[in-house]
Amino acid sequence: MNFIEELKWRGMIHDIMPGTQDQFEKEMTSAYIGFDPTADSLHIGSLVQIMILVHLQRCGHKPFALLGGATGMVGDPSGKSKERNLLDEKTLNHNLTSVQKQLEQFLDFDCGENSAELVNNYDWFKEFNFLDFIRDVGKHMSVNYMMAKDSVKSRMETGMSFTEFSYQLVQGYDFYWLWKNKNCKVQLGGSDQWGNIVTGTELVRKKGESKVFAVTTPLIKKADGGKFGKTESGNVWLDKTKTSPYKFYQFWLNSTDDDSKNYIKIFTLKSQQEIEKLIAEHDEAPHLRILQKAIAEEVTTRVHSKQDLEIAIKASNILFGKSTAEDLKSLDEETFLSVFEGVPQFEMSKADLGLGILDIVAEKTQIFASKGEARRMIQSIAVSINKEKITEDFHISTNDLLNGKYILAQKGKKNYFLIIVS
């Protein structure tokens, strides 16, 4: 496969330096992307860059994933309206370890000549003293050149520290180091990184007297102009403790038709032919959400696991499809609470479990305004406890408690209520 052609049809190229495609067609080429450990998990915005490295390796080239142990201490000003807080060393090291584990899920580190490699720029910066840095690196870059960068110009009014101003030199030196020590000839990244990347190519040209190359990807935006990867509760993370597999699956499932036609090219490994066929099938019956399901299934499996996908599908069916009491009982507490987040909640004592169902739903919890209303709904077979229809003589026992403390009541098809038994 031709790497640049693969990125082109997927809509994953924003800027490309002249000669880059020739370089990839000429020989197996090493290329890198940097990941700064600003948190202890990457999010789905980072997944775009991960997929670029995956495509790179699939096309026979060698990927380097650079962990920013050093750059993470400085803070990238690109796209930022104000300076972010600097992390302490303990937090930074924790983040580095977590991000490294995530990257290892996606790339093959044992496949011969084009095995992926992880590098940490702290390894070459920790012994680099300030005077050597400004002599060996700073002298090659004029202040005028650095001031012309968008990441600097956009901050001139609000101000920028020397620390942030120097970031492009630090990232530029990464490229130089990787070129010199790892024969790395291409830097990849998001379009907001173009200024930093070009500083690296300039440093290699001036200090190394050689030519290297660059490709950037467009920043992913939703069709309505909203920010990709953001939900009401914040970022969609790759770590299941921050974003449950159910919520992760739902994010893709809930994407619009227009966004899905874009996402399926960027976030899946399906071929152009497979994607065109799926889009055609989707357009014939949009209500079946064929595209959304295809993306959600592949991405959830790759980021989490097949088992997590099955749980997410099962959880989704509980709210939106046919499901059984057994499906409900099989959910762990975190997934269960994710599914029913925002559902009205009531509390009752375990001692009250012996009461009749009318007392529980009309007096202890006020799910119904009166026993009369509850009786009428139960008689018309419109009330369920834990997804099973009930009669007036039904009694809740401790065996009915989900995860040892929850009861799910349902009034009609769509009205759910969570009873927490303490």
C-alpha cells in the first residue's frame, strides 16, 4: 500500500512538504509523531494520530511514537489561549507510563524491520544543559522566524512566557535528534503542529545540512461545527475508567450521518471498497445506522476489547432494543450506572423490601402519584421490575437486587426509574 495515497483518500492530509511522497515511495521510511503526557490517558482526538502511525506501519514503514517527557514539562502553546499549569515530575511520570501502555495496544513492536519504537525525549534532554542548548540549537533559529509562528502571534496580546516561546525549539530538536540517531526522515502530526514541525525541518537543514519531510492531518470537526470528541461530560477518553466502553460505544453510535461518512475513513481500517459499499447501504436505509454501528464496533474493539464491545451492545439494547432480565443482571455496576445516568433515582431501606409493590412504587418512591394509578398501569401490563412484567402480588426480594443494591423500575416503554436500596 502507498502511505500517502492511503491518507489522501481517507481525507487525512492537511499539509504536506514537497518531496514527502517521493521519500515514502523510494524506501522504507521512519516517521514519528509526538504525544505529550498532559493527562494519564489519551483521548479520541489523539486517536487520529495513532491511526496515522497504524497506517504507516501497515504500508511497510517504521513508526516512532515519541513520548514527551521533556516537552510535557514545557507545555505546547499551539492552539492554547493561555499558558497551562506545568506538571510535577511524579504526575508526569505516571502519565507517561499510562500513555505508553495505550500506544502499545495499537502498534506492532515485534514485526522485524518496521517494528514500532517508543522513545522519550526526556532521555536526550536530561543531560542537555541550558548553555549548550542555546549555543547548539538556539543559534540556528532567528527570533523573527520564531515570532512568525501562529502559535506565537496568536498570543502576543495576552502574553507568553519564555518557557512556552522556547517550545518550538525543543520540539524542533526532537526531530533533529531522531534524524541523527534513528534515521527518522518524516514528522507527522495535527495541522496545529505545522509551525513546530517546520522548525524541526529547518533545524535539520541548518544544523544537519540534510532534508527531512512533514505531513499534517486536518483537525477533525463535526459537521455542525462543534468540537470533535467533546461531550457534555467532557473528553471521550481511551481509558475505560475515564470513559466507560458503553459511553465510548455510544459516542460513535450517536454520530450524525455526515460525520459517520468522515469518521469511518479516519478511525477504521476498512478498505476504500468496503467503505463505499457501507455508505451506499447506509444511504438506502439511514434509520438502520449501518455506518455508525460499523464504526462503533471496530473502534470499541480496537481501543478496548471484543468482550467490552459485547457488554456495550448488551447495555445499549437494554435502553434501545430488546433485552432480558439476564442481560441486565450481567452488567457490572459501572456499566449499569452509565446506562441509567440521568434516570430519576429514589432511595429506600432494605427493611422495606417486604412491602407490597404498590406501597413501594407509590409511597416509598413516588414513581406513581397514587396506588390507584400504579394498580391501573400494572393491570395493563405496563410496569416492569428489572425488565420483567409484574403483577399486583409481586414482592421484591434481596435476590432481585442488581449489583447488590439497585432495582430498575420501568413505567411504559421509555420511563425508567432507579431504586437504590440501602
